[in-house]
Amino acid sequence: MIVAKYATHTAKALETVLWLANASQKIDIYHVVKAAFYADKYHLNKYGRPISGDDYHADRYGPLGQCVYGLLVSNPLEMLALEINGPLPFTIQPPWYVIPDREANVRLLSDSDIEALEYGLGQVVGRSFQDLVRMTHDEKAYVEANGGRMKFEDLLDEDDPQHDEKATDLAETARSAVF
């Protein structure tokens, strides 16, 4: 079986971070990462693709989007992918709050992306770090990854009557997806 793997759209991942930081005052790095995860899962199930194609790994504290997290910690590879020479348009302030320097560029986010981001934010707002750790560790894709790369196919709702068809479609179209 072919496994779905997307080419991450780093600019959309950045706008995801900015949208979430603008939508929720005093949101920390962890809550941004988890909101992005739940937004991607929602969008994948409802619209057949994630928002930016971020690559998720089953990390110690739950699903970790490599690009979103890389941006939040100013990973040089993510900076190179954005082709920027200066600082990112947000800062991290104690205790790990993401403070946006500008609004998200919604021209890069579709209406369905924003719908999914609203959903993802709703999943994490008001939840403690430990609540989110427990919640995300129960995700099938997280469990199945066993500490490795999570599969997009495992993010699909198991009770969806079109589950198998959607999984096959993801595997066949992921590499050529345009975000």
C-alpha cells in the first residue's frame, strides 16, 4: 500500500500560525501545534486534504507538525523554505506565548482552511497541557505511528463509510497536491 506524503507548503504553515495567534490571545506554542493538528485532521476528513501538508510525528507530547513547530522555534530550514532573511512575523514571549506581528495573509488560506482552523482552535482552547497530551495520545494515527511518522490515512474517521476510498485517494494524489 502506498502511504500519502505531501510536500509541505511552508508559507501556508506560517499563515496557519499567524491565524491561530491572532484568533486566540495568549495562545502558547503547544496549543498552536495542537490546534494546527486538529485543523488538518478536520480539513482532511471534510475536504480530502490537509491545510498545508505538514508532516506529523508521534512525539512525546502528542502529534507534532514538523513545519509548524519548526517555524515556532525558528528552524533555519523553514526560514530558507520561506526565503526570508529577517525575523518571522511573530515573537515568542514568556511563558511560550505566540505573539503575532501582523494579521494572517488570508489570500493564502481558503475559506475551508479558515473553517478548519476555527475548529482546531475550538478543540484546544481552555484545555490544559495535560488534557491535550491525553487527548492526542488517544488519536489512532498517533498510536499507530508508535513514535514515528504519522500516516494521513490513519487520521481519517474510521466510521466514515467512504474511509477506504478516501485512504486510497490520499495515497494516489498526495504527492501532486497543490495547497
